[in-house]
Amino acid sequence: MSIDILKKQIPDYAKDLRINLGNVLDVEQAGGMTEQQLWGTALATAIASRNRDLIAAVASDAASHLDESWLMASRSAAAIMSMNNIYYRFVHLASNEEYGKLPAKLRMTVIGNPGIDKVDFELLSLAVSAVNGCGLCIDSHERILKHGGVASEVIQHSVRIASVIHAVAVVLDTDDAASLAAAA
């Protein structure tokens, strides 16, 4: 399935998302993102958003824009951030500051050797952290990105992609659930 086919599944009440999905995946509207950054972010955030149809559509289209190292890094960012975002969100939100002083003891070597440029991996990780709602991780990735010379417009666009991808997943999941309820 392609994104164009998927867009036809988005109901009229969410037509803004159909338009936004096309816009955020247009490299000419991407605030200076490279094609690889755009499609890597789209794939990582689709995986983080957990809708099977959305993942399939984005993965299908992303495959023509990304080489194997980018495909793997996008999957790796979604995987490692699904763990880190839960852990570090807990550390950040817990009233007991002791947890922040304890070692995480979680293996995350992919962050140091992601198979693509580290700054690019940080961009993917930031977008996934936005989907997963971890403020501590967002701040950490954003600092690294700014230190690496990434423009604010690129950072913002990665989160625009994340927000639209996640919203599409919510709509598709909601419509699936509503269809099941109506059939019952």
C-alpha cells in the first residue's frame, strides 16, 4: 500500500490530515531537510505511532527514498526510543529525584553507532520522542541537534512530520474501532 492509497482511507472529518500528510512529506516544504531525513523521520514516527496500515504505506514509499542503512536506523530509532522514552519520562516525572541519580542499566549502543550520521539519528530520535511524549528526551536530542548545527526549521519539520503521522494513526485506529463497534 502507498501513502496515496492510504490517504483515501482518511475520512472527510480529517481531510486536513490528508492535506497535511502530503505537505509534510514534500521535500520542497521540509524546511531544509534532506530527503533521507524526511523519509527516515516519517518511517520512525509511523512505527512509533503503531498503526499497521500507516507503517506499511510509509515503509513502502520510504523504500524508494532510503537505502538499507537509513531503513535500519529508522527502525532502530523507533525501537530504542520506545524504551528510552518510557524510562526517562518516568525519571523526569517521578517526584523522587533519586531515580535520576541511579544508572539506567539499559543497553542502548545503537545510539552511539546507528549506521547513519549521528546527528541524523538524533533527528529521528527527537521525532519519535515527540510522538512518545518524553520531554527529557526531546530536550536532550534538541540540544545535540543544535550543537550539531541543525537549523530550527529542520527540527520543527521533524516534529511536524511526527504530529501528522501520529494524528493519521489515531484517525485510522479510531475509524477501525468505530467500524468494529457498528458491525457488532
